[in-house]
Amino acid sequence: MNPFDIIGHQDVLQTLRTQSAHAFLLLGPHRVGRKAVAHFIAALANCAYGTACGNCPSCLAIARDTHTDVMLVSPKTETSTGKQARKKLIPVKVITERRDETHEYDQHVVEWLYIAPHTRRKVVIFDGAEYLNNEAANALLKTLEEPPHRSMFVFIAEDQQLVIPTIVSRCARIFVPPVPEAQMQQALMELENNIDPELLEFAAGRPGVLFERETVREALSQARALVQGLESSMLDALMAAEKLEKTFNPEWHPEALLFAFRHHPLSARAKADLALSDALEALEQYANPALVFQVLALKLREALGVV
């Protein structure tokens, strides 16, 4: 394992070593390793040896997320009152200080880039480029076209179609594909000296899953328990749904639940997917969680054809 936690993707890294662009768009599935590759790009730009060696002070700082010339920008997940945000968004107020009337952010992308770098080049990583709206993208556009101090931009997204075209057109596009099974197995052996077929099947070539494997295993176990409750009785289904509500993790449980349905007919999986989407939307609208999970249990029983 290297200091940037990159599993596989040697072809991608070799391509990046030959690129001279100042803006990149990294495309690929969630948790496939795009963020790790973004850190590799930042390391290439600032490594003492120009190779992303992983050993110099600059590379080590990037690996620890403490480098003074690397800024990570992600969508807001909470409102100013501490509630879960209804919609993921990278707001314009993080792009420029002029739009941050309430002084919500300590750093702003545009103003930060105009300060000279401490090492070689400043790098901004947008983890979730699809959440940049038109207002934020327009505020960034001039700086993206004429980057001060040779600064660099790395945009991360799952689907190019969801990224604003003015951003896409100014980037070198790099696809980060799923990692072959053999490399995933080898990485898991290095991490815990164990082969876990279920975990590897769930990961489906996405190395990010391996770095959160205990959380994933717990989510998979709870998803199995819910399906067993659904297939048992109405009371067991509602009790399982209540238990899931208390531990629900929107990052992992929806995917784990769909994974638990993988051996059921396509029609059942489609209904389960729709039921989960409705439940997540209801939670984003601050609906009563207990009621949301009760309704989810009923819909999932219907998807399974349980009367």
C-alpha cells in the first residue's frame, strides 16, 4: 500500500505523469479511488522530486491531508443549524469571499489561490463537482481560465453529464475504472490477511470500500437482519425496521440493503430501489424517521411479495 492509499490504477497514474493540464476531471464510480488519485495529482505538482515519491515532506503532508497548498472542497452535509442538508451543494460562498456575507467559511477558493504557494503549486480538489451549481461555477470560471501562480484544479464526479459544461470543457478528463478482482483480493490480504468474498462482491472493484470494511460489514449484517425480518412476520419486519432506524447510515445502508436483495428477481429489486429512494427523500425533508422506516418496511415486504 502506498501513502496515498491507491489500490490498482497504475494505467491512470502513468497517464497522469504525462499530462500537463492545469485542470482535471476524474470520473468513475463512488469509492473507486478518485480522491486518492486526486491526492496523487497534488503530490505530482508539489513533490520535492517531481515524481509523487510518497516520502518527501510534501508528499507525506498531502497523504495526511495537512498540506498548506492543497484545499479540499466538498458539498455541505449539514445546515447552519446542524440538521442534515436537504440537498448536497457546493455553494458560491465557499468559492469567493465576496459572496460569503455571513462569514461562514474561513477559506475561500478564489482568494486562497491568489496567495502565493509555500511549495510549488496550489491545488484545489472539488470532491463532488456535480454539486457545483451555476452560480458557484460562474464565480470560479475566471480563476479557472487564468489560474494565479500556476494553480491547479481537480474535479471529482461520478457522471460527466451532471457537471456544468463550462467546467467540463476546461478539464482533461480521466476515467478511474473499477479495480480488477485479483488486485482487490491482494489489497485485502495486505490490510487484514483475510479474503472476505462477500465484502469483495459488495466492493465490486471499489477500493474505498476496503478502507471502511468494518462499517461496511456492520451495514451488510444489519441489511441481512432486516430482510430476514421482512420475510418472517409483520411484527418482525417492523421491529427490524425500528432497529435499523437507530443505526441508519445514509452512506452505506441503502447500498447494503440493495445488495441484500441481489438474489431476488429483478422486479423485486426495482421495487426495493424505489422504496429506498422514497425513504431517503422523506428523510431529507425531515419527515418523522420512525414513520419513514415503518413505511419502508411495508414497501419492502411488498417488493418481496410477502403477504
